[in-house]
Amino acid sequence: MADADGMVDLELDRAHSARMYDYFLGGKTNFPADREAAAQAIEAFPSAPTAARINRRFMHRSTRLLARLGLAQFLDVGTGIPTSPNLHEVVQGERPEARVVYTDNDPIVLAHARALLQSHPLGRTAYVQSDVTDPAALLKAPELLDTLDLDRPVALSLNALLHFVPDERGAHEIVEHFKATLPSGSTLAISHATPDFDPAGIARVTDTYRAAGTAVQARTRAEIARFFDGWELLDPGIVPAHRWQPDDEERAAASTDIEASCYAGVARKP
């Protein structure tokens, strides 16, 4: 996305899923094209902002649990625009020495990466500009290898990402590459949009994303379960995101399965 002078084209005239997500969360790093597409998404699926918040709370809970279980290295793929508390803030709140690598393919995330690099002095964070469709390149990036030891367990986060990687772009092959590379004791956290609870609403909102130029594929529970094949699911398995080990905040939100329209799960490599 850089021109001959090295200038990066942020393509602000086109809607981007990361900036639409930022809008759903009440953020300010979004532009007219993003807001227009997000408004259309909300018209198609009114629970879109609620679903985004449910997903964000799942990230907080799952990350906190993994840190408490002893994970001290985290790889967050498809980071999105920084929204505090970010993953490293949650992790380092439990384990100050934890190391976190963020990665995204949107140059506007890079423009805001400074917020992701404010690590606890005992830990470390890094940012890699990379595309999930080339996991081999990501796992060889110098910034990643300088931060994470891939011979030790890594907590891999693919939250709200894989529904933007249709089957024809190799979603399952991508996940299997990560799974094969990471050592025993590593974990995989996924949240993923599903048509299981509101088929018509999800069909409308996926059409909206496609019309805005974003590839998207919602998947059923069985299709999402394939991503975890061979790894051991943590309780309670693959469930609607708000039902994954809910805390008091999540219970108070009283969300419904239709509002979430998203499954979540965390698994460990044997």
C-alpha cells in the first residue's frame, strides 16, 4: 500500500472491517466510509455493536485466564485498532513479565501501534505488519522472533478474525500452520461469527460487508470446531461467546445468543 515515495495509502475512502469494529466499540479511529458501512451493517443486523462488545469481553476473560494458567507469551493476530484495555494490558496485569506480539494487515493499525507498545517494564510488546494469509512469513518476522521464544508455549489469539478469511483463502490451512509450528502447551483462542442463531440477520450483514469490499464467511459450530481439531478444549468448550466462562460483567450484560451470533473457544496443544 506504499507508493513510490514510500507514502502509505490508508484507503480512507473505503470501509475497513477494523475501523468498522472500532466504530461498533464507540471508538474514534474511523472515517465516513467506515461509518456509512457500519450504519448499513447495523441496519442489517442491529446487534452488531453488542456483538462487538461481547467479543471484546471474551478476549479479556480468555486472556486473563490463560495468564493465570501460566502462559507468558501471546501472539494476537488481527489485532485491530487499539482499544484499552488491550490484550497486553490484561496479560501484564496478571503477569508483568509477559511478552506480547500484535499483528495486523491494516496500515492504520500500524499508525496507532504506539498504544500497543506501552509494555510493563518487566515485559515486552512488539508489532508486526503482516497478513494472516501468510503465517509462515509472520512466524519468521524478526520483531516476532526477538520477542517470543517459539520453543516455549505461546497463546495464539485469532479473535474476530477467521470469519474474514473465507475457505477459498485457506482458513483451515492457515490455522493448521500455526498449530503445527507452536509447541506443546500452546493455546488457541478463537471467536467467530455464526449463522446458527439468526441466519437471516447474519446473511444480511455478511452481504453488507461484501458490498463494502470485505470478504466474509460466517461458519456453523461444526465448521468452527474444525479449527480446534487435535487440541484439547478448555471448559466449557465451543459456546456462544458470552457463555464462555462469564464473569460478573458478562452476566450483568444479560446478552442473548442472537445478539452474540458468535462462538468462542480456547484449546491447548497436547
